[in-house]
Amino acid sequence: MYNFEMTRPSTIADAVKALKEEDAQALGGGQTLIPTLKQRLAMPSILVSLTAIGEMQGVCMSDAGEVCVGGATTHATVAREATAYPGLAAMAARIGDPAVRNRGTIGGSLANNDPSACYPAAALASGASIITNSREIAADDYFQGMFTTALEEGEVVTEVRFPVPEKSHYEKFVQPASRFALVGVMVAKYADGVRVAVTGASESGVFRWTEAEAALSANFTADALGDLSLDGDGMIADLHGSGAYRAHLVKVMTGRALKAAI
Amino acid sequence: MPKDNTQTDGGIGASTLRREDIRFLTGEGMYTDDIQLQGQTHAVFARSDVANGVIKSIDTSVAAAMPGVLAVFTGADFAEVGGNPAGWLINSRDGEPMKEPKRPVLAHGKVRHVGDAYAAVIAETRAQAMDAVAAIEADIQELPAVINMADAVKGGSLVHDEIETNVCFDWGWIEDNRAATDAAIKAAPHVTTLELVNNRLVPNAMEPRASTADYNKGTGEYTLYTTSQNPHLTRLLISAFVLGIPENKLRVIAPDVGGGFGSKIYHYGEEALVLAASKKLKRPVRWTASRSESFLTDAHGRDHVTKIELACEKDGTFIAFRTETMANVGAYLSNFSTVTPTFLHGTLMAGNYTVPNVYVNVKAVFTNTAPVDAYRGAGRPEATYSIERVIDMTARELGMDPVELRRMNFVKPDQYPYASAAGLEYDSGNYDRQMDKLEAMIDRDGFEARRIESAKNGKLRGLGLNAYIEACGIAPSNLVGILGARVGLYDAATVRVNATGSLAVMVGAHSHGQGHETAFPQIVADMLGIDPESIEIVHGDTAKIPFGMGTYGSRSLAVCGSAMVRATEKIIVKAKKIAAHMLEASDADIELVDGQFTVAGTDKSVSFGEVALKAYIPHQYPIEDIEPGLEETAFYDPANFTYPSGAYACEVEVDPETGKVTIEKFAAADDFGNIINPMIVTGQVHGGIGQGIGQALIEQTSYDSDGQLLSASYMDYAMPRADDMPFYQVNHDDGTPCTHNPLGVKGCGEAGAIGSPPTVVNAVIDALQRGGKNITHIDMPLTPSRVWDAMNAKGV
Ligand SMILES: Cc1cc2nc3c(=O)[nH]c(=O)nc-3n(C[C@H](O)[C@H](O)[C@H](O)COP(=O)(O)OP(=O)(O)OC[C@H]3O[C@@H](n4cnc5c(N)ncnc54)[C@H](O)[C@@H]3O)c2cc1C
């Protein structure tokens, strides 16, 4: 770790101001950033902790019936309080271990956009809106490949709004070491169609499996996937599995998510 | 001598709770990194990020001038001191001694693996030292790395240019049996051949390695606090081989140590560096490994590539085992890297069986990877895995029941002492009895019903059963000396009775998770008939304990415990003399029962405490005949190895859609001879099996072709967690006592890790076979992707 300053503002406005300083960086739960700092892979001048900002905390319902999660809300809080969206709560309950869930935040997870993280799949499958200090970004526009998002320098995820599906389930096949998703699939059924988002698998990060969406929108039953399949090309290949294996798992996990959702 | 295993008075056989846990579990342990010394400074190492390279130049001038920097060392500073030696000389089949390239304190001339330290900075703070390390300018010309053993043996790029080969030795065991074994296999009606990999493991002790050196310029004495399993051995290596510090001026303290599993047996360069730096600066110098340094530089385990053949008659009678193994030793010879794949592996290659022919060939191979050395089980897991996998395969080929095939070849109880074809003399055992117990524990008869139930849920269920035998308490010194050991393998204990009747027992064994502080007093208390709470175990400090060889190879109880028994016997002899004087009787008439010395057949007695007091306040004392004091030391050099054995069973479910294996049941029937503390033994078995399951299913150490460690953190290196493990059924009752040590004990520290990997793999293969898949072998770890790949390979 290199030396850095630290500030803990209590409003979004102060946080945004603090982040304008050169080499300032937002700090959510620190579950990704602190290990990075320990390995001296980042050298921020000042860390702007978002955890004391009351307006970024907690879970509530919007007038439009969306589940709204404050950008600095921990996974444990979502697991406990997002009861209106059980698929989301159950997803949050399986992130990492208790220590990670009690520190890690939704804003940090979405800002980081780890290709194996769970939240991106939930946000994308829900067609969530990512609210920042300056704008609202649709999930479909937000995720732009591994560790890449639409966020600008210094932009803060203040809230995430999830339309609540009729039925949903997140199915995660864990990588044996990290227990992140080797492949994770979120299936969410809305009145106007089914969305299927896949994490862990693709070299381009979280993605929607549109063929599956079409099939399930037409027929939301356990065998609706039929002989749909994905290609291993463009899938992540590493010591935990080949591209072909991941492509296969996407199908299996989608089928299981579907079964659980029904 | 031990009484039955159910005694509950705190002596032998009692499941006394571990007294050391109070401090471990309440954060009161004192580990090396907890020791803070006045004026301490911090060492940080510059480590190679290439696997093979020539050091063209190292410019430390900028680093040396940075804030807080006190000294910078490079390999050149240690060019004149000795190398860290291999503890065992192995001769090749042709009689040539093994190749022993120097292992320097810091790499000099060449770096040989990622993580190889070539410089070190000492500074006032750790952060300053890290900054200065980043400012060292090393011009290292990268060379092609030698990673794969099959490539390494062909030559080409060399790890050590001066030895002109990457093969350290080419060993045959027993070379005189080679021709007979070859002929027997050639003539055999049935031969099963299996090629397998015993996967490389990272030890991952919870506490990373740490060393703090404190040179006292007033006395010229060095104190080294270090994470060691054997402080005397570390002192000996540093004194006699590396730095030449006289033994009387070097005190090595291994305080609480948070796990070792073998990786802390060895002397490492960091220990020498902090000692030399402390001498130069006249200030304490400390270093604690980061977890990343642990992954890159702790001696790894296993890493064998093996071809094993089992020849047998048509009815399954074993004729011969023949093994060809390449054993990775990594970039340098760690202290026991040469004995582990040879005498701790080849001598076990007859297993529990009456096979007449055994021949083992082992080539030890240098590669540009971290050194490989003994890791929980050390050689015996490799032997057991090869034998017990090939037997399962043979059973399948012959259409025989795998348990029946084993039983018909077991050494039988009336055959002991049994001279195995691999050169050992097994003293005791009863493999059929363990197998009987095991089949009942796992409810083998109920397996088919459970399998059908699993199938209903879309899962393939399989059952694996196997036996194992291992060898603990490596000895005797005379024999190992002939075989190439450069150390003795006895141990020592001093029993000091205090004036008020409490005891301090100073032992050469070192406890770093084993529970010696609880189990050892149970023995002495039993012998003296006193309360175990009045006995303190002292270990881990060369200034306090007799010269012992530390803890590894499940030797502590069998070897050091035996020394403790001998010392306590001497105490009893002397105490009886004192008691006889006090009671005005003859020594021969004195009996020690429940802590009272009594004149046989009378009610005249004195207590142990009264005798102790008399020894230290020798008024009215026969000073001409008996020295004052009550303190005795004994060294014990065993007559033979001990031979724990057992039978393990595992039931798994395989998810055919994902390849994921889950362990549904695991049963272990072990024979550890007599048991001192059954609860501690159960814990050791649980931990060992946990490590075995980790090796079998998830632990994967992977280097890429450039020698970068791909699994260099917990993001990619999977350690078994609680939910990866089943509830174990463990039984170690009715052991056959060891016949040659006074406690009749065999050792239990490694058994779980030795017996379990083949059990798990046998179970998975069984599940796949029963599921209609023509799969005969998958290399460990059986991760979901590997199992799925195997199931989806062509022709399966
Ligand atoms: C052992 C372990 C296991 C894990 N397992 C899983 C898992 O199974 N599934 C999973 O999905 N995740 C997992 N994680 C990740 C974890 O859940 C966190 O979501 C993740 O680390 C980031 O969240 P954070 O709040 O800790 O962010 P930080 O580490 O504080 O920050 C991460 C990045 O996001 C930026 N940032 C933080 N908050 C905001 C914000 N509100 N607006 C804009 N930028 C922001 C930071 O500047 C930084 O660049 C695991 C982590 C660990 C350590």
C-alpha cells in the first residue's frame, strides 16, 4: 500500500466534490479496492469513502414499484431487505462470505464490473436503471465489457432501481477457489418478456442471451430452452474451465434458474 | 504400558481438551510476527518476476539513498558463505552421487524461479523498504524457462548450468530387484498400466513464514525467532553450513507457529539474511512473508508424474509393482527434497500387500519453479495414490471386487514381522480387521439403494474403498545414515521435577498445531500418577530444550514421546531411591502407585511431592549415594519406522451436467497403535482427510510455460472449506500396538492426507463407470471442468 489521504463525506455533493481532486478514488466496501491497494496496484491520492452518506444507504420501493437500492448499500442489507424482489435478495445472499457481504456494496460491484461478479447479471436481467450523481443509465447501456462501464471519471453510482419481475432466479456455479461465478445466470420474467443475463462466462463481460430470452418469452416452461446452445468461442478459458465448458454451463445454469423461477 | 483407551482421569487414553487452544482461540498466542523488539528494522526482498534469467547487473545506489534505508544486500554479499544444503545424499543407479547445485542465501548470477530473491532492503519501516525495493534496478536477461519435467529431462535450457543437466539423480529401488521385477512382469498373465500425475500443492499454512533476528553486540549472541518446525535443525544448518555462526552463539526460537505441514521444516534464505543484516546493523531485523510470497516461495508439495504397472495372476494374486516416476524438485534442493521422493516413497511401494517383486525408479528433476519438498505425508501419499489407484483399475480389468482383490493380497496378522519387497520390515497390523470395520462404517451393503436414490435425482453415485500403509518416525539413525541421511533421527526430552512437585518437560519435538502441550503431559502424568495440570511442556527454544530433531513425519509421539518415557523412567528410578531412604526401606521394595511411593506390602508411603521436595532440600539426605535434584534427560533412537495403516471409504455424487463432485460420506478406519488422546487423534485425521480431499478435488498449482504461477492467490488456488467436507466417520480403536517403542504408538499426523486422495478418485471413477462412462482415470484435482471434460471426451 502507498500512503493516501482519506475522507468520509456525508452527502453525495461533498463526495462528488472530493472526487474532483487529482487521483481521488471512491471507496465503497473496499472488498476489491483494498486488496488492490495492498498489492500496490493502485496509487490514489485520496480515498473518498461513500459509506457515511445516508442518502446512498438502504432499500426502498419507488412509486413506480421498483426496488431502489442506495449505491452504498451492502450485499447483506440487500439480502435482508429486498424482500419485494426475492430473486435479487437471494442473489445478494450468495455473494462471497459474510465478511464480504457486510462490507461490499452494490455501487462498488457495479462500478467494478468484474466479469465474474453477480450483481451485473442481476442488474442486466432486471433492466435496472443505474442512477449516478449526474444522470440515469439503463443497464443495457451501462455494461461495456470486462471491468468497463459507462461511468465517467469521478461519477458516483448513487442508486440502482430494479423493476420487479413476476418470476426470477439467479443460478450460480461457483469457481472453486474464489467462489465468484464461474458461470452465473439470472432469469427474470416480466409482463413484457423474459430477460436472461449471464456473468462469468464471456470475455466481453456480462451479456444477455437473447436467443434464450426469445424462447422463454414465447414459452416460460422448463423445457423451453430445447436444443439452444452457445458457442465456446469468445468465452473465458482459464485453469477453471475451457470456453466450451463455460458455454455448456450457461445452458445448464439457465435451465436450472428457469426451473427454480417457475 | 498404556492402559485401555477409555481412561478418563486425564492420563493416557483421555480425550483431554487442548490446553493450548485457550490462548490460540482468544488471540493470546505469541507468533513470530507478534514479537516486537526495541529498535527493530524491516527487511523486504526483491524477487524475480521471471522464471529463468541471468542477472547482468543490480544497481542499488538509488535504493540505498532513499529515506529510512539502512542497508541493501544482494547475492554478491553472500558469495563467500555456504549454501543451504540438502539433508540427504541420494546416489543414482549408476552409483554417481546426486547433483547438488548451491542454494545461496540470495540468488547470485542467475534467478531460477519467479519469486527467487536476489536482493533485500533493510529500512526503518516496511513501507520504506518496499519503496526502496521498487527502486532497485536489476538488469535480468530472461532465458527460456524449464517448467515441464518431460522437457527438462531432455536438457536444452538448464536450471543450473554448472551441473550440465536438469536431472538431479536417477534412483533405483531396489536396484538389485530390477531384473527380477522386469522378468516377472514380462511373464505375468495380467498387467495393468496407469499413468498419473500427483498434483503439486501449495502448503498454505495459516501463518506465513516470518523471521526476526536480534544480534546482541554486547555478548556476540544471535537470537533468531522464526516459524520453524525444528529449531535445532535450523540452528545446525545455519551454523554448520550457511553462515558459520558458532552454535553456542546462535539461539533459535520457534514460538507459536501457525501450521507448517512440512513447509516450515526447512531452513530458508530469509532466515540467514535477517541474521546477517542484524549483525551488520546491530539492530533487530524482521521479515514476515506476504501471502503472495508464501505462494511463490514456500516449498511446495508432491508434483510427481508416474507410470505404475501392477502385474498379477489371473486370480488376482499380485506378482509385481513397477514404478517410473519423475519427481519435480523445483529450482533448488530444499532440505528434504531428495529423501521425499525416494526413501519416503519407494520403500512404501509394496503397500499393504504380499507382493514378491517391487521396483521403483525415480528421476528427480530441476525446473524453474518453486522448490518442492515434504508436505503432509511426504512421499507416502504419492506411493499410496499410485498403488491404490492401480489396484482399483486392476480389479475393474479382472472383473473382481476391489475389496476382495485387496484382501486376497493383504499381509496377514500372523505374518509379522513382515519384510516387504520394498525393503521395510512391518512390525504389526491387521488390515482385514480395518477393512471389516470400514465396510460396516460406510454401510457398503446399503450402497446400491443409495445409488438408486441418487440416480433419481440425476446424480451418479460411486463408492471408493482402499487401504493404506505408511511409515512414521523415520529411523533408526544408523540405518538412515547408510542410506544417505546427513542428520540423526532420534529425539530428546528432559524431565525436570520442580521442588514443589510440578514438572517442566523440555522436548525436542515442536508443536505447531499438534497438541503436544496437552497430550505429552498425559503420558508423564500417567507414569507418575500425578495430575497432568502440574506438567508443563517446553518446546521451540534451543536455549531451553535438549537437542531434538523437531516435528514432521508424524514422529513426535513415537520418537520424542518415547524419549520422554525413558527420561520419566529415570526419574522414577531415582525418586524410588530417595523414597526408599525416606521410608528406611530398600529401593527394590518401593512401588509407585497413584503418585505415592509405598513400601510393598505395608502402609508406609511418601507422596511424589514429598520426594521432590527432599530432592531439592536434601537435609538428612544420603548425599554420598544420591545426587540432589530430580531432573533427567533421555535421547531415543527408534529401532524401526512405525507403520500406521488403515482403510478409507468415500461415497461421492457426480453431477453429470456440470462435472461437480460432492462427497456424501467418508469413513476412516485407522490403526495408529495405542492412542494417548483420542480427541486429538480424531482431529488430526479430520484435518488430514480435509487436505486429501483438497488435493483430490480442488487444489491446483499451475505454472504457465513461462514459469508464472497462475494459481498464486486464493482467487485461483482453491483451499478446501468446511462445506467442501462431509461429516467424517472416524474410528481408531483396537489398533495393533507398535512393537518397538515403549508407548506402542505409531503416529497419526499424516495418515488422513495419505489415505484419502485415492479414495476420492476411486469413488469418482466408480460413479462414472456405473453411470456408463468408459473412464478409467482422471488426474487430480478432479475439478468440475476436468470431470466434465473427461465425460465429454470422444469415445467416452
Ligand atoms: C473474498 C471475496 C469474495 C467475493 N465473492 C463475490 C461473489 O461471489 N460475487 C460477486 O459478485 N462479488 C464478489 N466479491 C466482490 C464484492 O462483493 C464487492 O462487490 C466488490 O468487491 C466491490 O464492492 P465494494 O463495495 O467492496 O467496492 P470497492 O472495493 O470499495 O470499490 C471497487 C471499485 O468501485 C469503485 N466504487 C465503489 N463504490 C462506487 C460507487 N458507489 N460509485 C462509483 N464507483 C464506486 C471504487 O472506486 C473501485 O474502483 C467478492 C469479494 C471478495 C473479497
